Amino acid sequence: MTTAEVEKKTTILDRIESLGNKVPHPVMMFLYLIIFIAVLSHILYLLDVSVTEEIAVPVATESEVDEHGGLGGSDVPYPYDPTAPNDDPEYEIVEQTIEVESLLTVEGIRFMFSSFVANFAGFGVVAVVLVAMAGVGVAEHAGMMAALIRRLVKVAPRQLIAFILIFVGVLSSVASDAGYLILIPLAASAFLTLGRHPLAGMAAAFAGVGAIFAVNLLITPVDSMITEITNEALPASSPALTVTANFFFSVVSSFVVALAALFVTQRVVEKRLGPYDPAEGAADATIEELDETAAAAETRGLRYAFWGLLGSVAVVCVLTLPSWGPLRDAETGAIVGTTPFMDSLLFIITLIFLVCGILYGMGAKTMSGSNDAIAGVTKTFAGLAGLIFMLLMIAQFIAFFNYTHLPRVAAVEMAHLLERANIGALPLLIGFILVIIVLDFIIPGVVPKWAIFAPVFIPIFIRLGVAPQTVLAAYRIGDSPVNVITPLMVYLPFIVTVAQRYKRDAGIGTVVALMIPYVLVLSVVWIALFVLWFVLGIPLGPGYPVGA
């Protein structure tokens, strides 16, 4: 690539950033979007627009797939009752006619007014943010986060820091939202300590967490849910898939796409950002060097925190490993899957940060009592006030958008368009991936989209001689990359908040401009990997060939 080409691409991204930052404040942007969908929904309602589809729905429950939870990348597609058995939900295929509902009818206006408080109260991401940041806030207030970053930078090879952060982001999908709230701010601080641009570290971690969300080295709750939906879409004569149907492809994808993200970070993002000027950010965005006395106190604090970590892990093991462990599934005894342990991961991580932060403060003499710990949480929550207000408006937009049925109508129409395309299996699979990528802008949740698409496309591809595990692998590719630029990603305001710590005038345009290269490169690399995998006929998982 020539210097002129790099400069041209940089100019384009700078223009995208400038244009994006001219977008109104996110609160106003979502207010305008609500007005837009209200008008659009009424026009389509008057035109009697509707679609008929087959969809996978949970058996023996009146709750539909919770799309507003899934829109943010959450793994949980239905309300979780901690007192109920933790079995994966059973799904069945039902035919539904979906009509566009207007927000400007009597019923629509009644819904907007009567559901406003409930929409926000049921918006799980608010609670997730507060719970996750409580423990991190104590650890940061005590100085443990800065100490960990200094230690990480000291022991890890400089060349590997970016890849480590990206790959940890890929693995973080096991813990659902923890990667967004903990790893991304940590990555920005780590890059700053290394003398690299903190926004590049933020972007690298965001790519790992969000743009590579649907694959992992481990079996995640997402795997069990989308596998169950796939099985319900299969003809009666087809054997059911297991959660390992895409295991080989997921493992290889985790490494290959993470390396592609590393390439984008080093060759595109960091070159575009250039050297970092600390004057651009907040006064508390720097990590100071320590004198000998402070370094000794930090070492003692980290030693205390380490013992706290061991103790916390021991307690979790006692609650999980024995056959009677309360964090095991009550009926199957499983630890991994839709189990109390997996559902508790975010809370467990928060407790670990809380315990380690308090012990670090005791060892380093940066905290003297419970008041200091409470002050750490209070300070953190105060900094989230603007974010919570944005989430209030996002919760309303998502609830109103889902009420109109516009996302599902658009999804079904695009699915039918692709179904009518008279092309071969591999081009159709690539077209399927591209359709999912486009639809991820309006339905970012991995589960809601698959509940709509599986009943449509699984039978089509089976008739073409394509195995269902191959369709599922293609779906994983389309689901993830756009997560990092869609305005319906509920953690996007949080990412903007992180960016503003290092660049005061950062906005949505800043984040989108940073992430567009990841979306483009990761999509191309991932599709190329899939095509190569398909052509070579490599098994997607143990006992699951890429063919029929």
C-alpha cells in the first residue's frame, strides 16, 4: 500500500469522524429516531404492510425472545428466574403473520406513555453496568487498576500487548458483558502506559469483544441457545446438532480473526491516530510513574490482592466443584451452559474486583476503611450519570422500535429476497452472510436474528445439500463485525465515554471511524476463511463435516 493510499484512507476516516461527531448528542439522536420510526410505522400501518414467517419460539412460555436484551450483545434471550431450573429452553417452529404496528394510533400512543418506566426498568444493561462498575470502581479508587497495568506492561512483550488484549476480548464472550465494561477501559490505559495512543487500545479491545463475539475457544451460553434453535428448524429426518457442531471452525476463527484485528490496529488505526498528546484528554487519564517508596507499597498491595484473588477463587470452587455445589445446574449438575455458574460470572468477577481492590488498598495504604471503598463506588457511579441518561433514551427507542415490528418485517423480507435467488450453495451462503451483516445494524442480538432466520434458511440449504452446521457457521460470521458500529449497540455510549477520557471532543463519529476498518477487514478475512474451509471440506466440528 502506497503512502498516498494510506493518506487517502485516513482522510476518508477523518471525514467520517467529523461527520459523525456533528450528529446531535446521542440523547437527541435517539429522540429524533423515535419520531422517525413513529411516522414511518404509521405510514406502513396505513398501507397494511405485513409478512408471514416461521419462527422458533420457546415452548411453554408466553415470553417472546427478549430482543431489547439481545440488541446489546447480551446472551440471555428470555427473562432469567434464579429460582427456576436452569435448563436450556426448548423451541418449536410456529407460523406467524406479522403486521406493522403504528406508534401514532390510540394503542401505540398508549404503549409509549404506559411503558416508559417499564422499558427502562427492564433494560438489563443498566443493572449490568452498575454491578460491573461497582467492583472496578473500588479497585480503581484504591489504585489497583493502575498497578495492574504497570505490571502488565512491564512483564508482557510490547509487540504482544495488542494481540493479548484482542484475544482476551474474544474469550470474554463467555462472561457476556464483562468484556465491554472492564477490558476496554483497561486496554486504553495499557496502551497509554506504553506510550501508544489509548484510543487504539480501546478500539483493539472493542474489536475483540464485539466484532468477534460469536466464536470462542470455549463453549459459551450462546452456543447452546443457537444450537437449540437450529435443531428446531431441522426436518424430522435430520439428526440434531450438538454444541460442538462448529467447534473447530470457532477455534480457528478466534485466532485468525484476532490476528486480522491486530493487523488493523497496528497498520491502520495507530498510523491514523499518530502520537498521543495527553493534553487532549482528562487530567486523570495519565498513569504516573512511582518513586521507590510508592513502588514498594504497590508491590505489597498487589501481594495482598493476589491472596484475595486466591481466596475468592477458592470460595467459587467450593460453591461450584462439589456435586452439591449451589452454582451447578440443579437437575443435570452441569457447570458450563445455561447454569447458575455461567449466569453468575459477571457478579463473581465484580466480587473478585471488590475483594482484591479492598485488600490492595489495605496493603498499599491507599484505603483506610469502608468509607474509602464506598467513596470509590460513589465516584464511579457519579461518572456514569450521563451514560445512564443516554441508556434511558436507548431503552425507549428499542422498545418502541420492537413494538412496531419493523425490524422483523425488514428481516423477513430480506430473507425471502435471498431465498428467491437462484444461485449455487456457496454464493448463496456468502449472500446469506452479507444479509446477516446488513441486518445486524437493526437487530444486533445473536439470538433474535437466528430465531427469525433459522426456520427460513436451514430447510433451504438442506435442500441444496448444505449441512445445517455449515449454515450455522456462516451465521456466526455475519452476526459479529457490525456490532461495533451499529447505533443499536447499547454499550456504544459507554465506549464513547471511555474515548472522551482521552479525547475530550470524542463522539460517536470518533468511535465509528475507529471501528470501520475492523468491520471491513474482519468481514473480508472471515468470509475468505469460510470459503477456503468450505472448498477444502474441513470438518466444522468433531463429527460434523462441512458438506451434507
